Amino acid sequence: MIYKANHIYTPEGPINGYLIIEKGKIKAITKEKQKADVDFGNKLIIPGIFDTHNHASGGYHPYGKTDKIRVSNNKKYLKNLAAKGVTSVLTTLFSTVADEESIEVLTTLSNKIVGKQFDGATSVGINFEGPFLNRVGENGVRYVPDPVDLKAIKQYIDICGDKLKEMGMAPELPGAVEATEVLLQNGTEVAMTHTDAKSQEAFEAFDRGVSISTHTCNVMVGIHHRNIGGLGAALMDDRVTCELICDGMHVCNDMLKLIFRLKPHDKIMMISDSSAFEGLPKGKYVRHGETINVNQQGFVLDEHGSLSGSSKPVIYGMKNIVENCDIPLEEAIKMASYNPCMKFGLTNKGSLAEGKDADFVVIDRNFKVYYTYNGGRKVYDYQVDTDLINQELLSCRVSK
């Protein structure tokens, strides 16, 4: 297939030309005139997004009471991700306890989802956020944490093997040192997550091989002039790659600008951290006794008005930092695609170049996603895929 577009974003910059796909790979990108099968005109072709921290999309998440339900949920979840320009994802679990449900979900993901081709994004691995955490909320509310359970860590590795790509924990907890060593031996990246670590504890964790800062700024000790906290340590240490929610609300735009000045851009990965309410219309939702409000801007709030997970995809964050934080689109693309691919060893993805996988997205200047291609396969078409939202969750909306 030969695709024509006026703006094909290559590592050398955008070109007006042709993207030639053969057997799921990029055969060539050229300015030389070709007979195009599809002409996208003035739209933009960008690399597929790799979201390394994503819990849910369009009302679907990886959980479920039975294996059959979990597989069905995952397929619909991955389809919804494709509608947001995501071609690769680390399916992300969140838990504060080492429970049987997590074991069941990890088993389903490892055996039936990760690495499989479905009609949507591809789950290329698992990101387990928890269960060994020490902080929740911006006021530093604490869990009552147990020490890191090395037996549980080894069980997760036994189930997932090298599919467990990332695991987050609070590095100051008892047992975290030993757990980090075991995870690194498995090839699992370890992230500083939901932590009360001050700067010295954070730097010591980085010395041990912790190399990711989970949703940087959120649920960690902030910068103070007498101790720069876990946040300051993550920004200062170039061994650390910072996940960053760029919606402008989880981290305000002025703080985003500051981070972009302080942190090398190749050490930033844009993430969504999206919840089940990502993509749902505004309104009040009541489910399982919990009240959630999706406001006019699409942000998810609990009944007290506090943020309750993220509702915006990475493509929204790209739009925000390009329009409001003076970041060139080429840099946003690197932070959303290339950087995470390089961090997790997906060297055949992350940019549009000869020989790489044909993972690409067609958008307009307003960052609307029109088409998503995964390995050369069209997995999202805005004219065809018009009814992706989970209707069961939508039915819980009690007011608009």
C-alpha cells in the first residue's frame, strides 16, 4: 500500500510525500511521485503512540470475574485505545493489596492478551502499579503499607516472565531493596511509585536501578527549598525517565513548562494514566455506590471534587503541550512514541523510518484521530468505528 500525505513526520522532520507499506513494515518514505492507493491530503501522519501507563479506555478495563469476561474486556479496551492513536500499550494494573484478583488478571494477560494481534492496539507487556505503595492523594494521605512481599514478587514473575515490563513500588518500604534486585534480574523496569521518599531515599533508589518516575509530580513528595523531595530527585537525575500526564490538570501547564526546561526531553514519556471514564460524556455517574462526575472539560472527579484518575488520552496531552507549552510537534511525538519505545526496547517502533513496523496514525491539526494503523493493518476508522463506548457504564449516568 502507498499512502500520500502532505505531512509525514519522520525523524528528519515532516515531508510532503509517500509512505510505502509492505508486509506490515515501512518499505520506504519518499518524495518521489508514486501512484498512491490512499491520499490523506493535508492531514498529518505520525508514529503510533506507545502509552506505557494506561488502566482503561472507553469504559473498558482488563478486569472481570471470569477469564472469558477479561478477554472480552481487553479486546474492547484495545479497540478503544486505537481510536486515540495508541498502537502499543503496557496494560496497567493498580492494586494496593496482593490479592487473588491480581493473580487472575496477570494470568489472563500473560497467556491470552500480551503480544497477540487484535483489532486495536497491541498490549506489548504489563505495568503493575502496586501493590506495595505508601501514599495516595496530593495531601500525602498514607496507606497502612506492609513490607514488600518478596514471595508475591516472585509469584508475579513466575506468572508473567518477561511480559512483566514494569513494576511500581514505594522505594522506602522495607523489602524494596531486595524486590528491586529480583525484578531487575527478570528484566523488569522498576518505578518509584506512590511514595513518601524524600530526595536522599529517591537518589538511593536510583543508585539501585530504579529508573522510572511514575506519573511525575503526582502522589510524590514535592520540591521544597530545604529538601527537593522525590520530585526534585527525579527531575535532577538523568538516569530516570519521567512519566508525565500532560493534560494540563494533573500537572499544570506552568509546571509542565518548568519540567521541559529542567529534564532532557529524551527522558520524558507522555502517558495517559487513563481510567474507565476516559472517553465518556460529561455527567454524574453512580456505580457500586460510588459517585463520579465527568465535568465539561472531560476530567474525572470524585464526589468531593478531587481528581479520580485521568480521563484524557496521550493525544490530548500532545495537543496541550504543543498549543500551550511551546513544544514543537516533533518533540511531542518523540515523548509520546519514540522515547517509550526506546525505554522498553521496542526498537522496531516509535518512529516512521524504513524497516520499522508500520504503526502510524492519521490526524489533523486539531489532533483529531481519523485512522490508526497497527503493523500496516487499519485498526481504527473514524467513519466505521463509531460505537465503541461501554454502554453498561454509560447507563450509570444519572444526570448530564
